[in-house]
Amino acid sequence: MDLLVGFLVFAAIFAVYDALRKVNNNILDQTQEIKKLREELAKGTKN
């Protein structure tokens, strides 16, 4: 029984870690896209 509870706690911690990692990667990707858009807009206004 203790082994099952320990495994469930480990699985829950890993699931939360994985979800946070995915969210963080999405935020980083969006930040890169925003930087690209800003650069493109800056080039467009200068011309």
C-alpha cells in the first residue's frame, strides 16, 4: 500500500513538472514569435 501511494505521489509530481515545462516552452516560443513580429514591423515602418 505504501509503495502504491509513493508511486502515485511521484507520478503526480512528475505530471505537474511536465505540465509546467510545456507551459514554459510555449511561453518561450511565443516570446520568440513576438520578437520576430516586432522586428518585421520595425522594418516595415522604416521603409
